[in-house]
Amino acid sequence: MDRACAKVIGLFPDDRALVSAVALPTCEACHAKGACGESVFGGTGERTVEAWNAAGARVGDLVALEVVPRAVLASAVVLYGIPTAAVLAGAALGATVGPRLLGVGADASVGLFLGTFLVGALVCVRWLGRRLARRPSFRVRIAEVLPAAALPAGTEESSGA
């Protein structure tokens, strides 16, 4: 499982916590670096994310966040695979059967089919994303509360007011 270090900055009543996390060192080698936007494990820098508080952490605790690699792979397939397949299918159908069905030129047919398939794919991605987000295995979770000595170098809290 991929893990990241984070600090709990807020708690919710339903066993969720708001954490401030830094990206994993493995994110530096990712080909899609920075493309995942608000992802806790994507890009570089600090992110704020909701996590399931499985370890009973409190505000101010340093924690280890965890996400199942299978969830990351499935999310990538949904986010990238479905739109890519839709664009290719729309273009292929638009070029082959579109002109006969619609009675327009090949370019117009490709554009219409491609656009329609892409919009359908984006609706599908949104629906699947929401459905997958409800699964416990797809949630970022707090795996354990770390000792204060585990704080990475250069991230000490300032003691000034």
C-alpha cells in the first residue's frame, strides 16, 4: 500500500478527519505528475484531504495515510480509459457508418459521433467516480498515529505566535 505522512487539522463527527499531507516520494517518478490535481498522492507540495479516521487520531497528531494500489489503478482506468475508448469508438463509427446514417460528410460525422461519445463517457466517469468513492477500499484512510519524532525534517511546527 502507498503511504504518506500527514497532520490532522480537523475532525468530523462521522469518523472522518481533515488532514494536511505531502506527496509521496514515488510521486516524483510518476508520468502524470501534477495531472491528478487535488489527489493526496499526486504532484508535489501540500494537499488537504478528507480521510477515514481508522486509527482514532486527534487534531495535531502526525499520521500515516494509506490508499490501496488497486484503487489507484481502477481510478486511472475510469478517468483515462473510458474517455479514450469513447473518443476512439466515436471517431471510428463516425468515419465508417456516420456518413450513411446522418447523410453528412465524413468530417462532420466524425465530429458529431466523437463529441457525443465523449459527453457520454464523461457522464459515465462522473457516475462511476461517485460510485467508487463510496467503497471503503477506495477511501484514503488514516492507518496509524505516528510518534512526534517521525515528523520529517524541515516540517517542524513554528513555536511563535
